[in-house]
Amino acid sequence: MSKSLKLYGSVFGGIAVTLTFAVNMADRFVAEAPEGLRTLTPLEVAAAPAPAGGLVAAAHADEAPKDGPLGIGREALPEEVAAWNLDVSPDGTGLPPGSGSVEDGEMLFSENCAVCHGEFAEGAGNWPKLAGGEDTLANKDPVKTVGSYWPHLSTAWDYVHRSMPFGNAQSLEPDEVYAITAYILYSNFIVDEDFVLSNENFTEVDLPNAEGFIIDDRPETEYPQWTGEPCMTDCKDSVEITMRATVLDVTPDHGADEAATDPAAEAPAETVEVASAETGTDAAAVATDAAPAAAEPAPAPAAADPELVAAGEKVFKKCMSCHAVGDGAKNKSGPELNGVVGRGIGSVDGFRYSKVFEEAHGAGDTWTPERLHAFLEKPKDAMKGTKMSFAGLRKPEDIDAVIAYLSTFAE
């Protein structure tokens, strides 16, 4: 026998011994799949819970209680269910004991929520508003907030409890969630500043849009209409246009007849003559629905120190996130401040004030320099119940500078 045959013979003999050993060991340690598993479809196998011990555990399924389709596993313990059962229902089911006040909620909201939702829940940047939006649901771009849209208070409490603050979810204690929810209610003018929310009075709070939702009964009322043979001809006696798809511009145009009934076609504005009693100038014809001409800003009073005004402009940067002045100033989370010095308190049209401002307005109070000074120093002491969370200016000279700066803007 040649050397090559001896060499290859040894190699092939070793391979044969190795394969024999491997097959023998495989038969010893690999369990057969249970009979039930062999009869399941691939989708049923995928949907079934995985055995805790793999196929070896499944092979001994006859020794375990047959609760599931594969005879493995067990029912979850009550404490295991409770760890996941965090939701709160509209009827208060799931609420933990606790309470929180508007006052405490204001501080907690400022610390945990204001960076995204604004100091007054008015929203910041692209983060959502939590307050405001009244009477906007019929608009093309409605503002959906807790006060304008949400039907149940449990939705607000549950979301704060489970998902907020952003990036640090479930870090708030129940009392803190109650307090923040109370402050959100206050920001929407639903409760007063002395309100305390608790699990006991939770269901007594009604949100403004609670009746704005309907039960989805389409499976009972509409779906049966689609199961029979569809009507293809002469399905209605007559077809009438009841609404116009103005955004898509798809409603057929029938000319003058439709234009005559179009609510968008308004009559031309009437005109009235307005005479200036002070100047004695000729009367000017103006449209009753036209916007009044913007008044030009009055020059700074002669007594205003230019350096003080310049200093006040710098200090006012602390106020610009909530208030505006100058040409085109509009209300933000706080009212615009053109002409605020000497103006009636709570008198800006279109801004919704706190109750304390409404009371001052009813009493005929005005923003004198002295009263402005006291308010800017300690807002919550000067106007108890104000929603403005700004703590105040510490330096009297800064307050004087801001008042001097504001005095340069007329209404």
C-alpha cells in the first residue's frame, strides 16, 4: 500500500468517527417538538407566546397546567398587572389618592413644563399650547387645548402622569400631577386661583368641550348600508348642493343663481360720515367695516431722560417673550403695552384677563406710574391672583427705566 493511500485512509476514518459521534449526541440532547406545535400554522406559531425554556420546556408541556394554546406559561399575578395598569378613566377609575393646588402647580409647571409649553401654558416654539383656543374648533386651523378641545380631565391627568416631563417621564408624584393639572385648568379659566384638585373632586370638574364629542355608531348605522348590492342609477329623487367645498374648489358653479345665494357674497359696506368735533375739519366718509387707521406713536415726553429710556429698553427684553410694544404690537401671552402708562387696568380689547384685573377695570383703576412701579416690583403682591408668573424686578432703578421706556409708546 502506498503512502498516499495510508494517509487518506486515516483522514477518512477520522471523519467517519466524528460524524458518528455528532449524530449520536444530537439524538441524545435535542427534544422533539410537541405534537400540538406540529399542527399549528406558521402564523399561529408566531402569535403564540415563546416558551420560557425553549423547545425543551415545550417538550414537557404535559407536566404544566394547560392555560395557553401550547400548554405553557401562567396567568399574570395581580402585582404584575398593576405595574402596567396606569391609565385613568373619565369616571376617575385608576386615580391614586392625592391633591394639589393651583398655587403649587404654578411653581411646578414653571420648573417642569414651561420650557416647552410656556409660563402660561401658551406654548413655546413648536411645542403645543395647553391653554386658549376658545371658539376656534370651527376654524380652518383650530387651536386644540385642554380648555378648547379635550372632553375629559382624565386625559390631561393621565398624560402628565405617564408621559411628562418630556425626557423624564413618570418622575412626578401624584400630588405634583394634581397640582400641575390644577394649574392647567386655571390657565384655561376653568377654576379660580384658590382651587385645589384631588381624587375626591376630580369628577366634578367639567371641561368646556365635554359635550362636543359623539359616540361612533357607524358599525350599527352605516356599515350595514355597504354590505348589500350598491345602487348605481336613480338612487335619489333629486340632488342639491347644501355646502360648498371652498378649500378644494370642487363644487360645480351654476353662475349667477348660486352667487346670489352664496353667503360669502356680502353686501358692500355702508358708509357713515364722521365729523371731527375737536378740530372742526370736514367730515370724512369711512367704511363701517374698515379697520381704523393705526395711530402714530407719540414722541417721548419731554421729561423722559433719554439715558433712562435706553436703559429701560434693555430691561424690557425680560418682558418681550410675553408682551409687545411699538408699531403693530399684538397681544401675546400677555397684553400689548402701547400706552400702558395712564391706561385703564384690564382695558386691552381681545385679551382675556385674570379676575383681579377685571375687577380693577370695573372699578375704573388706571396704571399710574406709582401703581406700575408696585406691580413690576412684586406682581403677585400688587395684583393678588394674577396669572403672570414673573417674580418682579429687584432693582428700583430698573423699574423706573422700564416705566420711562413704556411711556414713549402711545396707544
